[in-house]
Amino acid sequence: MKFPIGIQSFERIIEGGFVYVDKTAMIYDLTHESNIYFLSRPRRFGKSLLVSTLENYYLGRRELFKGLAIEKLETEWNVHPVFHVDFNGANFTQEGVLEMMLKDYVDKWEKQYGLQTNPELEVGLRFRDILRASHEQTGRRAVVLIDEYDKPLLDVLDTDSGLEDRHRNVLKGFYSVFKGVDSHLQFVLLTGVTKFSQVSVFSGFNQPDDISMDARYETLCGITQDELEHYFAEQIVNMARQYGVTLEEMYRRLKLQYDGYHFCEKMTDVYNPFSLLNAFGKKQLRNYWFSSGTPTYLIRLLAHFKENMNELTGKYYRPEEFIDYKADVEQPLPMIYQSGYLTIKDYDMRRNRFLLDFPNNEVKDGFLTALATSYLQPKKRVEGWVDDVVDALEDGEADTLCTLFTSFLASIPYTMRRKEDEPERERYFQYTFYLILRMLSVYTVYVEKAQSQGRVDCVIETPQYVYIFEFKLDGTAAEALQQIEAKGYAREYASDSRKLFKIGASFSSETGTIGEWQVLPSFPHQDTV
């Protein structure tokens, strides 16, 4: 089986014999409902392939759809003039790139339809005339497909406000033409990461039908569990054999690593297609999606944010709190959600609220690692340090953990950890350990447990060991251990067969690292009270 890794052309996938997960029944429904749509999905989630499929469908290339669901649904296969604008490839941090790109598209289309327009006319007005002429000359209404419409804004978001405003005005002039040529349009689709409803780019534009959270089209991009089992059963068997695990275990690992996206209250599980295809192609479970591009604009936005990530995740939100994008650096939640770093994990129908959290281990690992690197700026490489800590946890080396924690915290520059008042010192301390422990939780079972006697800072479980951590800011390790005992945090592990470590540690706000570290081991079946 050939995997279309990085291939976004429907024509190339079909003619090249690559595997194609058939979405054409939904595409048929989409094209026979309304005529102007917007779809938000994370990057590398199949938006460009969707656009390419629609382009070939509207160009009437029936031979490419042989054997697919739409072949039995469509009877006419009419050929329409198609105008495809792809913002993916350009770098819009340079002034004039956006204008040059749009002008190039318009020049090409005018030549195609034999138009001679005043070159001093705005590109939006020239595009208006092209749409009208294409309808008149072909007798078919035009199809407009705009891929990653928001990239010219995201490239300069929070780095160049002047260029951001300029791009917004240019795009506004280009998109506004749709309002005046409605009678000449058969179908319009705009794709992107961020939702547009509050962005002034679209003022004066007929509001498209936003299908980003439409249950009918929630799996239009991505791969469902049924599709995974139907199209990739043989590959999963081979991976299970390679990893030396059962088929059920291989499915479980794939789900933990790449599944977990939900795009509406229906809560259908959706896998990241880019990661799955890479995993099957390379026969290894790795963090393919996150490593394919650093979310620099998100890290920049979080630098402005007054809350920490632990105050964003695992909470219920009203739809208007995370769906509407207002391009506000003080409110990054909508962009974090729409970019795919958080997803819907539960829906409270009575209150119309959605629980948001990380979709899977790949995203949680990559995002927290990037966030920790940005927030803490340690001299040590975060990924290598995490690997060393996981090795120590799995080997039961509690004293080695002390060395690793101490050295990592000491590598954080003083300028990053210096806080002037006690609340800020406490905040920095809590967030630092939150980031560290959440990074570790990708590789181990991790629980922030609220117990009857209080909330334990951290419990980490491996197949052979259980670690109960309590951290104190400017306190003592003995005080931390005393709290573990007094609150009975270890009580539920009294009959556990694994060796238990109770670890009390103090964090010094003066030195910025571990002050004291004490370990109290308990062996299986001993009284841990």
C-alpha cells in the first residue's frame, strides 16, 4: 500500500495508486446543499486534499472518481469554471507578497477568459469581472475555492501590526466581491485554521455557512475508527507484529497517540490523518504532526496571556468562548482550540458547555514541550531531559530523579524565574511543576488526585513503581513528607504489588531549584498509613 504522505493533490493520489479514504459521499451532500461554506480544521488535517477533490469534481473529471461513492450519486458531471486560490506556499511576513500573489492569480484568469482590464483597478474588482465573464462564456456558474484563507494574517499576527492591518484590508477588498456576484457563483469554500466571524476581513461579505461544528460534516477531514479499521487493517497487523504486541494493544496505542479529536457535540472520534499515514509509512509511532511545524504564533500569543495552560485545560466552556475568533492576543483560547492543540472531550447538553483538553499524547507532548521551552528557557534540551526522567521512573531510581530535577531547574535563567512578590513566586513555582509533570504524563500514568483528605501534588505510576510527590515552596522536605502521611495519600496503594516511593521536595525561590529531597520507600503489602 502506498501512503500519500505530504501529497495534497487528489488527481496525483488517484492516478498514483495511493490509498484514498473515500469522503466523496459527504462531498456530494455538501455540494448539493448551500453554496457558500467555511470550514475550520487544524493544519495538515486534509483541508487541501478536500479542496483538490472539489476542484476535480467541479471540473467534471469523472474518470478520477471511478469506484468511489460519488460515482453512483452524481449523474451529470457538469464542468464549471473553477478558481482555486492557495495561500499555503507563500511567506507573508514580507511586504507586498500578498498583493503580488493575488495579482498573479487575477492576471492568469483574465488571460484565460480573454479579458483586458485596467491594471490600476483593484484586484477584487478585477476578480468580480472575471467571475461574471466566466459564467457568461461557459454558461456555468463559477466555483471559488480558497485554501488557508487566514495564513496572510497568521504569518504576521503579533509581530507586525502594520502589515497585519494591510493584509486585512487587501483580503477584505478581495473577498467583498462575492456579495455582488452571487448570481454567478455555484459553490464557494474557504478553509482555514481560525474562524472568521469577528474578523473585519469579511465585513460586506455574504456570511458563509460555517460547517466547522456541523455534525453532518464533522468527519469530512480526518480518519474515523471505522475508516482506520477498513483501510489500514493489514498495516496495523504488521505494526503489532513489529512492536511485539497484540492487535488490541496496537489499536490502543494508535488511539492514545493520534485519536481524540472531536469537532461537535456528536463526539465522533477522529484521528489525525497526517500522523497516521506517517506512522504506517515509517512503521513507527512518533510525534509527526507536531514536529512538522512549530506553532510559533501560539507561543507568541501565550506570552501575552495572563493565565497558565493548567488554567485553560480540563474546563467546560460556552461555545462563544472558544469558537468565535476575535484576533485578540489577550484571549488565545479560540486559536488554541481551532489550531488543534485542544479539542472537545465532553458535552454538557443541559448547559450547552464543552469540555476542552488535549486530544492525544502526540499533541500534549509536543505542545507542553514547546511551551516549557518558551516559558522556562532552560539550557538543557527538554526532550532529552524528559527521556532521562522517564528512564529513572521506570527503573525505580528515586535518587536519580533528584539529580535530574535539580539540574534541570538550575538550568533555567535567573531572569525567567525571578518574581518580585510572593503570589507571583507561588504562581511560577506551581506552573513550572505543572509543565514538567504534564510532560512526563505522556509517558507514564499520571494523576492529580483529589482525595478525601486533600489534593496530592502528583502521582506517577509505572508498571513496577508508584511515586507520590509533594512539593513545598521555600519549605522543607520533611514538611512535604509529613503532609503525605497526614493526608493518607498512599493509603489506596496499601495492597498494591508495586514498590511505592513517597517523595517530599522543597523548591527554593532563592536558588530556583530543589532545596531538599527526601525519599521514603514502601515495599509491597506494607502498611503505608
